[in-house]
Amino acid sequence: MATLQDIGVSAGINILSAFVFFIIFAVLRLQPLNDRVYFSKWYLKGLRSSPARGGAFAQRFVNLDFRSYVKFLNWMPEALKMPEPELIDHAGLDSVVYLRIYWLGLKIFAPIAVLAWAVLVPVNWTNNTLEMAKHLRNVTSSDIDKLSVSNIPEYSVRFWTHIVMAYAFTIWTCYVLMKEYETIANMRLQFVASEARRPDQFTVLVRNVPPDADESVSELVEHFFLVNHPDNYLTHQVVCNANKLADLVKEKKKLQNWLDYYQLKYARNNTQRIMVKLGFLGLWGKKVDAIEHYIAEVDKISKEIGKEREEVVNDPKSIMPAAFVSFKTRWAAAVCAQTQQTRNPTQWLTEWAPEPRDVYWSNLAIPYVSLTVRRLIMHVAFFFLTFFFIIPIAFVQSLATIEGIEKAAPFLKVIVEDKFMKSVIQGFLPGIALKLFLAFLPSILMIMSKFEGFTSISSLERRSAFRYYIFNLVNVFLASVITGAAFEQLNSFLNQSPNQIPKTIGVAIPMKATFFITYIMVDGWAGVAGEILMLKPLIMFHLKNAFLVKTEKDREEAMDPGSIGFNTGEPRIQLYFLLGLVYAPVTPMLLPFILVFFALAYIVYRHQIINVYNQEYESAAAFWPDVHGRVIAALVISQLLLMGLLGTKHAALAAPFLIALPVLTIGFHHFCKGRYEPAFIRYPLQEAMMKDTLETAREPNLNLKGYLQTSYIHPVFKGDEEDDDIDDKLGKFEDEAIIVPTKRQSRRNTPAPSRISGDSSPSLPFSGKLV
């Protein structure tokens, strides 16, 4: 069990690590060679040019202005200078609201920390319960635990202080959450009302189009919307299964990179041809000329791409029963996206289309009927992943202790028994072991989300974030508390009667706060500071710049600015919310460490969002209801755990007063859900009409069809010489009024007479005219 000295050593190591990271970053960011890595967002916006282009030769590579090195932390105040409205214009609402999650943590926990240290710490400290337990019942404890509720004796009236504080913490947290929800809902509505025209504002995604023997999917979609949305339908783009084509294009890009590499290498030294082996990793096999080989490979795959493209365009089986349907106005798109289209609720399903850069094209090719099965499979797989992960996590953490190391490697006993090394192991090693063990989890969860069939990157990230949060709750929090408390008090467990075990658990659970303190310092202090270095993008940029870059466009593509990574960042923040709310009334010692994390992360990520990250999509903060719900869940969990803890302390008179807290908190959540959540899942028709009216007044001659007609074409077809032919085959984009005779002889989808055709019988042939 970590002592106060161990925590001090761990704090020193992590503070020193963070300081070293900041110094290295300050040096690297000033070098002209690294300018595109640490200011990539400005390059992508075209607002910054490389400082390596002019000046003396040495100054193109190294910054010789030594005055710029003096203020190596000046990036921190610079990151705070940009006002929020300007930051929204610069980086988007998603990035700004993501930053507000850190700010929310500061607003919640700063007053709670002051109140807890002013009231709860003196109440906990002025007891000798743990000292007596140490001698009488052989319970392990440290000086830190004397600041926790464990140090209060059973049946004590002092527990009333913790109950009053629990109410105060809950009221304050709910108040801040409500104000933040209201603020962000207004920000979202204002952002949507003021943002520039985007294709997704006029477009819905239609799925599960019923098959028809007489008409193609494109004709069927066109007829359906001409009949049911005659005044508002504009155009559509059917969805095709181009996954194989996309894989071929991706493979061609890899081969082209190798060809560029060898051509550049030969251009620098053309005294002899470059030879490569065709075997595994180039270690064995037939030797061939590298340039000639890759030229032949690129030509070969180019022919395959052309053949596959023709198959996709001409084969009806490549067309999926789905389409992007665009309307003349936002109002019409909102009506279609938010209403049921037919009496059969499983057909002609409509939802808002993601913005084009947010579409995850591979999953559009998944049949809609298989989505339920896929999601059921992933629910079962995630259940087993979560609960079977407890075993290796417990094993790794058991090794990251003094006893575990001595048992696994007895020859290290002399080293680990050293006073300083013992502090390092107990205060630093458990946190770093857990962090390393979880390194590959986000990739696994993202693969699972993709298998489920979500059609946008934003929905993939939100689902992955939800699963990561559940995993952290079960494995990082609950498993660490339960297994850790059991192992640390194992000697006490074995030497007492069974009816005394719940009491020991009640005392031991707060003691696990020391582990979480070390984890916060490793992950939340040094980890956040390390994020600003961007070592992987830095190394990859220089490798690509040295071996692949030929033109300025190549150099721009070599940049990898990344994004905020909602699927990994938000669950980590939620873990800190959970730890803070759980331990605020139990072990207030943990709160200052969480405050340092929120403050440091806010500054670091604000800098990254301003200068580096290039967000992949813009969802207008659609993720906020998830954030709000998880903080509420953490609050309820903290209340239930406090009730259980006081129950083991025999606070029979005080504990029942906590029962109202979860009920009130859940009621508050339902109030916020009904009051603010609709702004995040529905688009008000009033807002849509106002935006349409203003646009019509400002641009009466806008060619909306020309603006929308290529927005939702699969990326593998864009920029191709055959785009015009592809447009004709995958969708119709005529400028004049169109008359479409139906080929269908069976009963049409519209059971009532159509305004377009004027026919009285729905079974008669149809001729529709778009006006």
C-alpha cells in the first residue's frame, strides 16, 4: 500500500516528467523543420508558410534566435488568449464543447475540493480508528487513509457531516450540469443557425428501400419521393458497394509510395540501379529492379481498379437498398428525416445524413437487416471482453507491487527493498502498468463499433467511447477497488469470522484511493504533458518528408495533425469525474490531483486544438447528452457506494437519509433530458424555415442541385476522369423538369391518389413530374 512518501516520490517523478516534456516541446516547436508538425492546422487553412524557405541556410533548419528559448512556457498563456467565439470559427463547435468538458470538471471540483478540505478533512483526521484497528485487527493503513472516512469509528455521529456534504456536492454538481447543458444547447442552436451552407443540411439517408422486380433502386427512390414529397424533392444519390474498389485504391497508394521512395533514392544516387527481394519483408526471394517492379505493380493494379470500377457502376448487385436524398429546403429535409415515411416502420427508414466527410462509406454496404444481428454479437463479445479482462489486469497489477515482484523475481528483493525504489514501485509502477495494459483497448473497441455497422465516423466514436467508459467503470474502477481491497486486507480476511468481512471491506475501499492518486499522476499529469510532444506524427512526418515527398502537396499529405479523439479522450475524462465524485466525501485527498489534471489538460488541449488538430467532422456538439448522462451516472454510483460504505459503519440513523439522493439525481436527469436533449436530436422546423427564408432572400438564383449533386458520391469516384459517366449511372441530375414513367406493374408505395399523376387508382401506371 502506497504511503505519503510513496505518493510524494510519484508526484516528483510525474511533475519532473511533465516539465521535461514541456522543455522538449518548447525546443522542438521553435525549429523551422518541425513547423508543419506543431502548427499543422494553420498550414491546412493556408494561413502559415514554412519559415524554412527563406533566410540563411542554417536558419532553415535550426532556430538561432536564443531569445525565443527564454520564455519556453509562453505557449500556455497564448493558448488561453483566443476568445471562445473566435475559437468556434477557427476549430468548430465540437472542439470547443470538448474543451468545455475539462472546464466543467474545474467548475464542479474546485468548490467541492475547498469545501471537502475545509470540513471533511478535519472531521476525518481527528480520530484514531485506524491506529486501533492496526493493532487489534491487523488492518493495513497509511497516513493518507487517516484523511478518509475509514478513520471514523462505527456508530459515530460524525457521519452526519458526510451526508450533509454529499447533499451539498450533489446539489452543486447538478446545478453546474444544468447550466452547462443549457449553455451548450443554446450554443448548438446558434451554431446551426449561423453556420455556412452544408450538404447534410438538405440531405437525408434513406435505408432499407424495399426491393422491386420492375425498377432499379435509383428509379424506385426517385418515384417514391416524387410522389410523397412532390414539392420538395430535388435529387438523390444511390449507395453502391465500392469496398473492394476502395481497398484496391488504398493498395495502389501504398505501391505508389514505394515507387516514389525508390525513384527519389535513385535520383539522389544514380550510379547503380536499386534491387529488392520479393520475399517476406524483402529478406529473401527473387531479386528484381525496384523501380521497374513497382511501375509494373502500379500499372497492374490500375487495370484492376478500372475493371472493378466498371463492375461497380454497371452491376445492379453493387447498388445497395439505400440512398442519399436531397431536398430543395432545409425545412423539407427536416420533415423527412424526423417522420415515418410509410405504414411499414421497417421500410424507407430516414435519418439525417452525416456531413460528407463524416460518412463511413464501408458500412453503407452492410445490409440493414443484418445490423441487429451484428449488434447483438458485439454486445455479447463486449460482455466477455470486459469481464475476462479483469483477470489479466488483476494479474498485472499484482506483479506491480513489492510483494508481486519479490515473488516473481526473488533475486530482485535486495533492490526493491531499498527505500527509494520501494517508493517508486508503490507510487509509480501500478499506474504505469495499468496504462500500458490498456494501450490497445481503443483500437479493439473501434473495430467492434465498425462491425456493428454505424454509418458515420462520429457515431463510431460515440459508440466506442460508451464502451470504453463501461470498460473503465468495470475494470479500472470496480475491479481495482474490489480486488485491490481484498488482496491488501487478505491477512485480515483470513483471521476473522465471516460476519466481520463486510466491515473490513467498508474500511478498505477508501484505502484504494492511493492507487488512483498514482494513476491520475501517471495518466493525467505526465500522460497529458506527453500528448503535446506528438512524437509519432513528428517521426512519421520527417520519414515521409525524407523518403516520399516530391511536391508541396505531398508535404501537406505527410502531415498528420490528428484530432481530439473523442473515443479515447472523453472516457478518460469521465473516469476522473467518477473518481472525483466517488472519493469527494470519502477521501478528499484525491481532489487536488484531479484539479491539476483538468487544469493542465484544458491548457494542453486548447493549444492543440488551436494549432494542431484538424477535426475530421463537425457534429455541432451532438455528443453532449452522452457526456451529461455519464456524469449523472458517476454521481449516482458515488451516492450508492457512500450508502454501502456507511452501512458497513453501522450508521443506521444517518444512512437512510442518503436514499433520496439517487432518486432526486435520476429525476433531475430526466428533467434535463426532456428540457435540453431535443435540441441535440431534432432540428426545429422553425429554425429550418428561418434559415431557408434568409438564404432565399440573399441568394435567389442559387443552383442548389449543382451544389448537392456530387456531395455524396463515394470518394473513390471523385476526381476521376469518368465522373460524368458515373453520375449518370448512379443517380440522375438533370436541370430541367423531369417526367419519369414508372416500369412497376405492381401496387405502388403510395396508397392514395397522387398530386402529381392525378390518377385515382394506385395500381395504374404512373407518370410523375417534378415542379
